Amino acid sequence: MNSGKIGIFFIGIVLLIGLALSTLFVVNQWEMAIKLQFGRIVDSDYSPGLQFKIPFIQNVKKFDGRIQTLDSNPERFLTNEKKDVIVNSYAKWRIVNPAQYFRATGDNEANATRLLSERINTSLRDEFGKRTIQEVISGERAEIMALLTKDADEKAAELGIEVLDVRVKQIDLPKEVSQSVYDRMRAERERVAADLRALGAEEAEKIRANADAERVVILANAYKESEETRGEGDGLSAEIYARAFTENEEFYSFYRSLNAYDKTFNNSGNMMVLDPESEFFRYFKNAEGRKIEN
């Protein structure tokens, strides 16, 4: 009998401990929680730590309060030019109102992802529809991202979600228009290249013409200087010859006659018919070059 009572006592203790534990729950630092009573939310404002609930009547739902990433599938949107673009984007979000999130999504992660994707795609469609391809690719990309984030955050507020950032990873053209766009880009690049070649050829002609003109001027100046130098040399030579002639006229005459003999008789085949009494032979008859009287 005593052992039976002891067993019942221990069972009671275990049940009491189990009952006590069932009244407690822990909210971690990264979690958010709501308390439900017969399926109705009775509390959703919990700080991290140990919390209490009524066992069997109340239950607790916990949600991840950290920043999460929604990586959407590529979607096709129309620009202001009525051109299709395929946009691949992602968003950073987190739960800020767990009660609203539970009501809007039914605690279904797939349902929450679908609803959030729909709102982000709506914002993307609105923003892309206001702009051209050039603007969404380069010109106003930073501004578009800021507007997208703000608009998506306002639309997601009804889900109890805060959208922190929306980014476009890639923008592509559909295959059917990519080739035509590429052809236009290639034609534009070829036109720019042709313009640059024409400018280069024009500059080359200018440089070549300037070089030719400078060459003519340099050659003319060089010829002028050479003629002046040659004239000065000829004048100096004539002056030296004249001074030497005046100093010793007889020697100068003899020297010139020797040069004449050398040029005349340097070939054994030369023939000259001259009067023996000619002045040309004066130094053959007399070493002093004086004419011999008969």
C-alpha cells in the first residue's frame, strides 16, 4: 500500500512538472511570437525570454524575425516605349507585425512568398512602365531602386512585412528582339567608327601637308645657306688667288701653265695642233718663260 502511494505521488509530481512546463515557452532573440486561444490571437507583443501561457487552452506560434531574401523568378514587363524586358530581381524583407502576418498568410510560408512576390512585381511593373529601356538600364537605376523599395514596402505593410530593399539583378531583352537591338547597336558603332576614321584621315592630311610645307621651307633655307656659304668661299678663294697673284705674278703664271700642261697631256692619245711660237709653249722653251729672240 505504501509503495502504491509512493508511485502515485511520483506520478503526480511528474504531472505537475509537465503541467508547469507546459505553461512556459521561450522566445529567442531572433524570434517573434503570437499567443492563440481557440484559434484567436490574444497576444503578440513578446520580448525575448521566458513567457507564460495557459496549457491546453492557449498555444504559441513563432516566426523568424531575421532579414530574409525573396529571390523572384524572371518576369516580363513593358517599358514606356512598349518594349518587353525580362527582369530578374530579389528583395530583402522581414516580419514586423507577427499578428498581421499570421492573419494575412495563415502561417503558410509559400502563401507569404506568393503574396509578397505579387506586390513586388506590381511595383516593378509600375516603375518600368514609366521609363524607357535606357533609363531603367543606366540613367535612373539608383532612383528606380529607391522608389521600388518604398512602393513595395507600402504594399507589403498589409501582410505585416517590412521590405528593406529591392534590387534588380539582371535585365534582358526577349530573344525575338535581341537580334534587332544588336543589329542597331552594331550599326551605330560602325557609324561612330566611320566618323572617327574620317576625322583621323583629315588630321593625317593636315599633318602631312604641314610636314610637306615645312620640308620645302627647310630645303629652301638650306639651299640659301649653302649658296651663301659657297659664295663666301668662292669670294675668299678669289681673294686668296688675287693676293697670291699680286705677290708673285711670274710664279702664278708658271703654276697655271703647269696645271694646263697636266690637263692637256694626261692622255697619250691627245693631239693638239699649235704654232710652236704659241704662248702656250713659252715654258717649254725657257725656264723663265721669256720669249727667245732669233
